[in-house]
Amino acid sequence: MENNRILLKDKDRKTLTLKGDTEIVAEKDSDTSLIVNILSSMQVSLHITLQENARAVIFYQNSAENFEVEEVVDVAAYGEVRIAYCELESKQLNRTVKVNLNGPEASVNLISGAFVDDKKHMDILCDHCVPHTYSEMQTYGVILTNGDYKVLANGKIERGAYGSKTHQTSRVLTFSEKQNALVEPMLMIDENDVEASHATSIGQLDENQLYYLMSRGITKSEALKLISLGYLMPLTQVTEDEELKKSLEEYIEKKVAVACLA
């Protein structure tokens, strides 16, 4: 299996096809973006490093049949990383993520969106190691027939990491009672002067909402598409680049359309 090192320099806009264990480094003071395509089944490790005052947007597009990954993200002082995990195909996933906020004003925003009719499990930990750091985790899922969806969302603020903030939001839509959906938020706080919150919503498809859309001449598959897009379009919030955002919107719309016709 290949071992790759990707260096992101200022203003880089790159696309990478993942082929093996990979190290991604965003240089000091850089402002970059990276789209990572996962096309084949594999078990890999990823290490992402943001040097001081680096900003990076990383968007994962997973089309692999079976993907297992251990990911470590290290963010230095004043670094800002935004990561979106786009899981819009009927595949198996096992993802473990640990984010270390190692310097003051380091921040991370993790957004995951998934269509699930197989096993998709994620275990995410954001660790605030020093004062004045920020993390936000957003989880969005649409659970189809036979879906098995499990997300462990952990925010940890170490002793001495005062002035830090960790927030979690989860919204999951299930299409019937047969699916298995679990989102388990956990806040581990060892400091007093902090902000921490979590909000979780898991609910079934509103048949009245579906009926209303279909009564207006919209087909069932198109109605399901519109409802699902409402849950999954937040993935595009990972970037403020309008050109990249438009490209991501088109990608999500295409994948949702295929899934809702299946």
C-alpha cells in the first residue's frame, strides 16, 4: 500500500484520489482546500497537520465498497480546519477521528452527512489541549432500509484549557422503524471557564410532509429527494468559496437523486 505525503501551500486547490496511508500538511499561514476521493476498498491511516495560522478545507467523497480509516488531525496555534465527510452511497464505513487542538485559537469544524442502508460507524473525538480553542461537530444522516448508523461524538476539554468552546449538533432522519440509528454525544469537561453544548434529533419521516408534497404533483422519489437534501446540504457549509460550494451542491444533488430512485 502506498504512503503519500501531500503538502498544501498557500492558495492551493487540489484533488486527491486516496490510495493508501496519507499525510497531509497545510503550511504555515496558508489558505487551502483539498477534495479527497475514495474509490476503492481499503484500510488506511491519515494524519493531517495544520501548521501555525494555516486554514484548510478538506472534503471527503467516499465511493468505496468498504472503507476503514483511522484519522489524526493536529492543529497548531491560530490554525483553522474545516472537514466534511460525504457518505452518500450504500457502502460500509468504519471511521475513527481524533482532533488535537494544540495551540491557542486553534479550531475545527467537522461536518458529516450520510445516506445509510448498510453499516456506517464513526467515533470522533475533539480534544482541547490548551486554552482558547474551538470545536464544532455537526452530524446529518438519512437512514434507509436496513441501515445501521452509529456516531460517537466526543468533546474533551483538558484541565487548564480555559476559554475553550465545544459544540455538537446531530440531525438524523429514518425512513421506517426497522433501521438502527444511534448518535451518542459525550462532553468530558475538566475545566470551569468553558462553553459546551450538544443537541440531538432522531426522528422518522413525516408522512404528512410527504403527502403534502405529493399532493402538489411531486413524485414520491422527488419528494424524498427534497426532504433528504434538507438534511444533507449543510455539508456545503464547509467552504465559503462559491465555486467550490456550487460544485459540492451539484455532487450532493446527483448522489441524492440516485439514492432516492433506488
